[in-house]
Amino acid sequence: FFFQAEDGIRDFCLSRGLGDVYKRQCESGSMFKHLPNNWRIYATSAASPDESSWGYYCRPNDVVEGKHIGSCLGDHYSINWMEDSDRGVLSETLHEQFEIVKSKTLKSQVMEWGDLSVNPQPIGNFQANNYK
């Protein structure tokens, strides 16, 4: 299964029998600190259980359709993850992606949780590259 989550789990869809969780929120690691490592679920978080992630594209860069929205448009971790995914390198492994995103996210402790034995799997098993 695959979870795409923001401030809690919102969407669920089947994905090759292997769990892959992405969570964005302050103290995001708190959701995963007791995640068993034998459930075939792999998770990364923007921060440790006891720290906040850092906002990005905040005022004055919070412009959508020419208007300031008064909120950050993302957090540093999530934007780094999305930009890495947008590169479309589907052969990159989950572990390689984790290390790249971790190296670019400097103000919080990017962490990984759960079944780390899935790290050698390519992100192409979980993300499609079908831009139109």
C-alpha cells in the first residue's frame, strides 16, 4: 500500500504490496516512532518526533496567482523530496532519495522509519513518470 499524507493520512491506494509512507507536518516523526520494522512499511519524515519542520516559500514568496496567501507553501523537506521526484530518475533507490533529500534539508532531522530492508527498491516502483 501507499500513503500520501499531510497532517494525517488522507489518501490510500494499492501499490505492489509494499508500504511507502510520506508524511509532512511538524513533529512528523512522532507518527512513526513506534512503527514496527516487520510490516513492510517504509516511512520518511521531515523531522524527529520532537522538532518542527521548517516552512519554505513563506512571505514574501507565498504568492499564488498573484496573491499572497499568508502561509508557507510547503516545508523544506517536502519541497526537496518533490524536486528530487520531479527529476524523474525512477531508477534511484528509496535510500538514495532519502540521502539526497536529507543532505538538502538542513534545519531539521530528516529520518527514516519502519522496514529499512526496502531501501534498495527503485522509486519507480512507487512513483510514475507519466508527465503529459
